[in-house]
Amino acid sequence: MSTWSITIKQFAGYLQLEKSLSANSVEAYVRDVEKLRQYLELEKLPASPQQVTTRILRDFLAWLGGLGMEATSQARTLSGIKAFYRYLIMEDLLAIDPTDTLDAPKTGRKLPDTLSYPEIEQILSGIDLSTPEGTRNRAMLEVLYSSGLRVSELTGLRLSNLYADQGFVRVTGKGNKERLVPIGRDALKHLGLYLQGIRAHQDIKPGHEDMVFLNKRGSAISRVSVFTIIKSAAEAAGIRKSISPHTFRHSFATHLIEGGADLRAVQEMLGHESITTTEIYTHLDRDYLRQIITEFHPRS
């Protein structure tokens, strides 16, 4: 969308020269508008800046929420977009402002809560690695946050689906759709410690030989166990939010988006339901997704 590129560049110049904003502030405003542009491209909406409607903007905010962005972050993004459309009105590039009647998302309800990166670090570093269970639990939570997995994808993870040398895991999501997801260095490190130091010495029940995460009895760990482990780790770290495995998935997406990652790449990694492909990587190649994780994920 060349119109978007030109208009965004002019908007940035206005913020810098006319409003005397700092480089960081200008970058933040531009990032907000770029999110909208990416959404329009992803949804194949033939909309120039002048063609964007209030309905499109409402759908855009709902979409951000579906990716895991908190209401407070959505409101901040909307603030940047409102500034962009005020600029278009001022420059006589638009007659009607589509953001005029658009209210910011309500910030009173946050279920599940999203963890900040310091809170994630607090939970992970508080796990006792002197026990076999602690080593396993640290590996599980590292993988959960590093790759944004659903709890069912974590408990169903198989050794044959780990590609550690390439920095990817293959997961089976909703509708039995498979995708490859990058995994960070910290997660690979703790996964290796668990696999080599703990799991390699376990007695494994027949039929569970390929499962990555096992309980004390040598069978695949359950979803309920993962919930319990996460709640216990959060409480031990002094985190008083409502925490579940999905909180880690929301945090994964939110931290990438707020860092400026390509929304399309985040959606691909999440295996979001709106992606209808039946094949792995018809949209983006693995090198690009790996680059996104390396550049924007706090524990890459």
C-alpha cells in the first residue's frame, strides 16, 4: 500500500518537526499506525487511510484482543491512530474522522491477566532446579512462554517434533493443524537439561516413549498438572494475578506485539483460528519467523 507508506512518512515528519516529539515518541506513533496497516493487508481489506471506517477500526481492536493484547495496550494503540487521523483532517486529506465515535477498550476486565516480562522472569527464576520436578517445570514454562503454546500443545509435545538444531518445534493445534514455531535459546537450554538430566533416567510407560514432558509415573503430564504447577510457581514468586497456562500464551503475544513484531508473524506462530491454511508455512518461511523471535522476544 504505497499510499500508506507515503502518508505514514509524512505523519512522522509532522510529529517530529511540528510537534517536536522525541524520536522514541514518533516511533511509537508510527508503530501504532503500522499495526493497522498490517491488519488491513492480512485481512485483504482494500482500504487506503481514507477508506478506513469506524467498523474496520472496531474489528481491528477486537483482532488485537484476540491475539492477546491487553485492553490498556489496545487503548494506547488507538490513541496513536486517533492522532494519525487528526493529522489527516488537519491536512485536508480527509473530511470525516472514523475515530470520532470510537471509544477506547474498557480496561476494567483483564481475564486472563498478562504478565510483564519481569513477572515472567520472577516466576521462572523462582523454580527450584535442585529437584527433578523443578527442572522439568522450568523447562515446561520456558517452552510455554518461548513459543506461545496452548496447554494441550505443550502436553502433547513429542520428541520427534523437536528440531533443536534448527530452533523450532512442531506442534499440533486446533483441528489437528500442524505448524512450526520458533523456540528461544533459554527454552532450549532448560529443555536440554530436563531431557538429558531427568527424563533420560526415567522409567517410561509403554506408549509414552515419544512424549516430552512426563510425570513421576512415566506417562505424559496432564493439563491439570500444568495448571497446578503454574499456579504454585506464581504463588511462590509472590505474583497475585489470576494465572493459567493461557496467561503465558497471552504474554508471549503481547510482548512480541508491543515490541513491534509483525502481526502476521505473531498470528502465524499462535496458530490463530483465523488462519485457514492446512499446510505448514504457506504464509511465511521459517527463517523469517525465527528472525521475529530473535529480534523481539525477551528470552530469545
